Amino acid sequence: MAENYIEFKNITKRFESVTALDNINLVIPKGCFMTLLGPSGCGKTTLMRQLAGFSEPDEGEIFLNGRKVNGLPPYKRGTPLVFQEYALFPHMTVYENISYGLRLKKIKPDKISESVKKMLATFNLAGMDKRFPRQLSGGQQQRVAFARALIMGQETLLLDEPLSNLDAKLRVEVRGELRQIQKSLGITVMYVTHDQDEALSMSDKIAVMKQGRIVQTGSPWEIYFRPSNAFVAGFVGAVNLLPVQVEDISNGAMTVSWEGRVFSIPKIEGLSPGGKAQLALRPESILIKPLAAGTGGDKVSAGKVTMSSFLGRYIRYWVKLEGRGADTTLIVDDSNPNIGGSAGRPIEGNVEVSFDTQKLHVINAE
């Protein structure tokens, strides 16, 4: 993927006394599926609207394929934006909706027909060209919106929470189709969502936003297993944050201690011996089993299950660790429900937990 296809340089946007975007810098490579992820009001849609041309930044520059687009109207940018409302014309058929832009440009009918046929095939809409939006399911309407946005031949597609109106099962289905189509066409996608599962499953890169700033950019794996701070760790899935002390740093590795247990992990920048930090541990990175006599060691702690929840593919436990205060409770996900006993009943009572040391990560204390 070529670098710098889309570039935001020092973008700031204010609405009266509110700073919606605070000195944003972001580069999106060509052919990348980039997701803006964050809570409501963090600036995701505002940033997308700057690229689309529906709003202009107060400061900074925006480049698309090397061309500065500040001040250009939306129709001159080639950055179609699909909203969650679909915005289809109810009085037009699927064919008429998809071909709308080409008809405005007075393209020859035979060329329009050829292009629409390709879009219908691409988005699994063959045979539906004469239907009206009211005769389509939500997923089909969304596919029509995607087809209408891409029929003009644009290489960029902006998507503002386009799947939020679909039910859970259909949402999973459509996001898989969308990702497959994006890869096959080689288009660059900028996607806005607050749904962590969507971001992790679809993206090449994720930019996590908080209060108008990008707090971390990386691959889904990096965002999930190597969060840069407690906000990212807590927003992207469940996490256990445990206070640790940095004991030693040498040869690219660092040693940290927690409640008498010592762990060796790759070196993290910004930390020094004697400093305080936090151990970030995902629930699925903790192993749990009934407490056995004589257990012990640096990687094992004893505790008691205070609550459990069956979630289909795994059981989530809340385990209060012994002798560490009322607030030292770990969230543990067990992906093998049969381990607890017959018929997959959850484990109860006293347990032992151990950590997968390959998935430990340390962040700065906040």
C-alpha cells in the first residue's frame, strides 16, 4: 500500500468554545481500510466531514493523492460518503438509485446499463434492479447505497456508521461482504464506528479517538494487545489493569513485579527502573481452573469466583484474589466451558488463575 494517499496535517476544528478536532495528524495509505474508533462526541464524524468537504477545518491541510483539497466542494473531491440512514430516493428503483450520478453526468444509456450491471453483481443485487427501496431488506438497501457511491469510479469511500441500523446477525454478514468488496476493488476506505468488534474485524488500521485527539493508531492486533494507555485498553474490549513496578530494563526487555510475582516482557518506551506502571491483561489471556492442593509459583494466584456469566463461546468469570483487597478482582474468560464439570457448568468456589506471559503488556500509570 502506497503511503500518504490521504493525509491530515495539523487539523483543528472549533465550534464556538468547543474544540472538536485538536491538531489531528493522520496518514491513510492507498487501499487501506482505516477505521476511526471512539465514543460518541470524540470527533470521528467531524474528521470525516473535513475530508468529504461538508465542513472546513479552522487550521491545517488535507491532501488526497497528493492534491490539497481544502476549499474544494464535495463533488470535486471524489470522496462519496455513505450514512447510516442510506438516503435512497424512495420513488426510484434500485437501477435508478444506483445510476443517478451517471445520469446527471449525461453518460450514454448503454454505458450506464453496463456499469449498473457490474455494481448489481458486485453487491449481490442481481435481479433486484426494478425494485423500490421499500421492497428491500435493510441489508439490501445498504448495498444499494454502497453501489450508488462507487459507480462513479471513485477510489475512496467514506462510511459513517453505515451498519448501525442492521440487526446483529445481518451486521456481521454485511461487514464481511463489505471488507471482501473493498479488497477486491482496491479502494481506500475511511470508516467511522464506536463498535469495537466492527473495527477489529474489518480494519487494516485503527485510529482511536478521545476528545478531539487521536490517542493511538495501529493494526487491530496492536490496538487490542498493545494499547498505548488505559483509555485505549478499556475502550477496546474488557481488560484487567494491575499496578506494577518496573524492576529492571536491559537488553530490550524489562522486568516488572506485581504482588510478589515477577514478569519479563519486551521493553516499553517511557518507563524506567523504579517507576510505576500498569499491567494490561485481557480476560482471555488468563487461565482458570479449580484450586488444587500444593499449587503455587510465580505465575499462579488463588482466588474465589464471585460471579460468572455464560456467553455462548466462553464463560466470563469475576475472580476475587485472596489477600489483595476488595478491589482486586480479575475478569477471566474461559473458552472451554467443559473444564468446570459435567454439562459445562461454570466453575464455582476457590480457583487458581495463571497468566499467558506471551500476552502481557505494560502501559504507563495514569
